[in-house]
Amino acid sequence: MASMVRFGTRKYHSRPKTEEQWRQLYLKNKHSVPQIRRIVVSWSSQGPGQTGTRRFKGLDIQPLMYWNKNIEVFFQKNIGKQSDSPSVVVQLLSGADHTIRTQNMKSDEILKEVCKLGASE
């Protein structure tokens, strides 16, 4: 079983250790989404097409939360068979909810969609 990817890890490289190394890493992953109030990430523990959503959770959520302190983030892991397709629900400050169906999407594609919604309005 493969381990979950985490922000700050790269294959064959050590994790950042100093404050300056972490700051440089966060600067490389800076995304400002001022219009977003809440993000809900849901995925299944099994089934095809889930990898991008799991990688988005592990790699992209932490920098989003670092640069946008006002965002509430919730995770919903569906245990067992793939009943629902993976999705990311984005709630804007205006109260509007947008659901991104993330089946077979890569994590950078999901991040691009979230940033596009967060910069709108």
C-alpha cells in the first residue's frame, strides 16, 4: 500500500527543516483565493479516478490554507466501495456553492479550477 503524499515531500529529497526552507516552499506554492469561504473535499478509499483528489488533499490544501487564513476546509472520506464520485465543493463569500466533479482529474487541474472560482466575482 502506497503512503499518502504530503506537502513538503519530494522523492529522494529531504523535507524542509528550517523556517526559511519552509517559507521558500510556501512561496513557490502561493495561491490567493479571496472569494472562497469553505472547501469540502470528498473522495472514496477505493475505486479508480480518486488519485487526483487524494493528491489535491495531500499536496495543495496546506498551501491554500497557509495563504488564505479565512478558508474553512473539511474532508469527507467515504469508506468502502466507490459510491459517490470524488468532488470538491467550493463555497464563495457570496454563499454560492460550486461543485467540481474530480473523477479522473489530476491534482493540478483541481487546483486550477479552485483558483479560478476563488478569483471570480
